Amino acid sequence: MDDADFGESLATGQRSLGDTGLDYPLWPPLTSGCPRTSTPEVAYPLEVTYAYEALDPALFTPTAVPGGTGLERWAPLLPPLRAPGLGEGGTPLIGLGDGVYVKDESRNPTWSHKDRLNRVAVSAAIGAGAPGIVVASSGNHGASAAAYAARAGLRCVVLNATAPPAVRSFLRGYGAAVLPVTPDHTWALTTQLVERLGFHPVSNRTVTHTGHPFGPEGYKTIAYEIFLDLGVPEAVYVPTGYAETLFGVWKGFAELRALGLTTVVPRLYACEPAAGGPLHAALGAGTPAASVTVGTTDAYGIACPVGGYRGVHAVTESGGGALLVTDDEMRAARAELGRAGLWTELSAAAGLAGLRQRGGPPADGPVVVVSTSGGFKDRTTGAGEQPEPMDPSWGSVAAALREAGIDV
């Protein structure tokens, strides 16, 4: 089925989150944060503004949703989609029972939620006339950016020294140039690639996280889809690194409220690794952002040493909170998802881990946990030697089945 045609983008400009009274033109994307409110200590992100009054009200009619055909479905409430898509979005909402639902983002084209961001961010690169993009990423973001750059005919440089084998294979498949530089060199090298080659940055360039001003707009579509499938849940639990997904989900529901389609916004819970947690630290200190020392964790995809104001804004405005989840809690949540037929990256299970940490099923209505990516993205996936063929006698088979918990 073709995408529903609700018109072109209604985006009008960029607005500072540091001072929402400060507006800027839509172009060029301000990838270093708000130039008037940012300080050497804190860089304030920008968000995209829209002519909401011109929106076709049929956009949120459930029967109008074609399903799984791309973000074109939501074009009026996104920045201009100038990059071709790969069928991102339209991911399923899976019930776990007791009012708990999983938004399974592993169904996206590169098996993660990052496809929603990169469809928009790579579109911004085309709009800015860039010959290519540059991204610093430990995994999902880099793989997704490489895919959308390839689809758009742009070159892609990925800065990463620690990508898992599966992600490196992804990057090679899309033809990206992978530079294995350590995190302490990525920001300076990103700036050089922008200034020397004219490449467009689709990841962070600042001391506290701003990221791309257009990219998180793609995550709003998670909220739109949840709304059409379920209505407004009581809460949404989101695996959180730099909090771009968290902010996007909050903004999507906030827009629905502003449009008069609902009177409430769900509480947003950021679920960060207990080994770090810059958003938790910022909220505890009452600051717009914070930096932390990250300890040992296998949840590498959300193990961020620095946060940004987007997460503080989303949690504060929604009345939610930031939860620190341990690796053991994430492993238990991943096992629970596995028993439901969902194989996730450890980081992707942080949302369910946060819900379980708070205790049991919801009391005031359904809740949604966002599962951000598939299990093969973990660094340990496929590790170890190939097992030797086993003795096929029934005695050996029965012993192996009992070890797996199957009654014989």
C-alpha cells in the first residue's frame, strides 16, 4: 500500500530549548546547539517548530495508517524528508500481559530505533547540500546512518573503535568508511570532517549532548504509533543514553495534547545503566546536564558519560523520572522478553528492567516499554567456539534436555 498523502512538511524553524522564546530559521540545521543560550559548560539543543494550525486533522485517523511503509506517513509533522526511506516505522506493539506492552523497534530496517532518527538526519544533510555524513557511534546509530547515507547516495564516515563484529559487518555492507578512533578523539575529528570536507554531522559535537536538531523529531513517530494502537498509556519506559528517544517520545505525546487529541501525556521514565546515568545525576543535582564516570557494564549502547538537556526537559515536563538499572536487572528483563519471543540487545531491555524495578504491572492503566534493538547487536553475540557434535544416543539427549529445563 502506498503512503497516505497528508501533504508536505509543516516545519517552520528551529527553537532553543534553553530559551523557548528564541527562534531560528529552519535552515541550516544548528548542529552545535543554540548559539545564544549555550555556555562553555552546557550546550542547549534545538527543536523543530511547525505550523500546527495547517495540519490536516485526518493525519491521526487510525484507518488512514498504511502501516510499515515509512515516515512519509507523518511528513507534515517532520522536517522535510529529502532522503529516500527504507520502510522505517510501523513497528508492532506486543502485549506481555497485565497491561504491559513492548514497542519492538528491532523491526526497523537496520534492526533498531535509530532508523527513525537517521531518515530525518540524512534528509537534513541533503537539504544542507552536504556530500556526505559523519557519525560517532558505538553501534546502532552508525549502522543506521550508513544505511540511510547509502540509500541517499551520500558517503558516510563512522568514527568507532569498539563496534561489535556484527555492526562492523553492517558498516562494511553499506560501504561506510570506518575510522577506529577512540572516543576522546571523535569530537575533534568530527569537526575536522565538517570543516575540511563539508560533511554533515548526524551525531553530537558539543560538551553536553545536543546531537542533531532534526533527528529526534523522527522519534516522535513512536508516540504517534502508540497513540493509534493503544491511546495514551499511563507511562512509557525508554532505554536511555543521550535521551534523544526519550525526548522524541515526550514531544510526540505533547503535540497530541496541543492538537486537542488528548488531555494527558504519559509519564516518561528514562532507564539508564547503573554504571553511569548522567540524566539521573542531572535531575538529582537540579542541573540542565551532567557528566559522570561510567563503570563496567555490558549495556554499551546506552553507557554514556555525558547527558543533555533534552532528557531533563522530557522527564520534568511529563512528571516521570530517571531509573538506574543494573546489568543483572537488564539480563532478567532480556530473558523475560526472550520467553515472549523477543530477542533484544541488553541495552534494549533497560526499559522493561526499569518497569520491573518499580514493581509489578501498572495500576493506573497500560504502560509501554520501548525495546530499541535486536539481540545480535550485543558484543557477546556469537562469541565462543563452535560446539562439537554431540552423542546422539537417547541418554545424552535426555541429559541435555534436562539441563535446558525440559522434563524427560
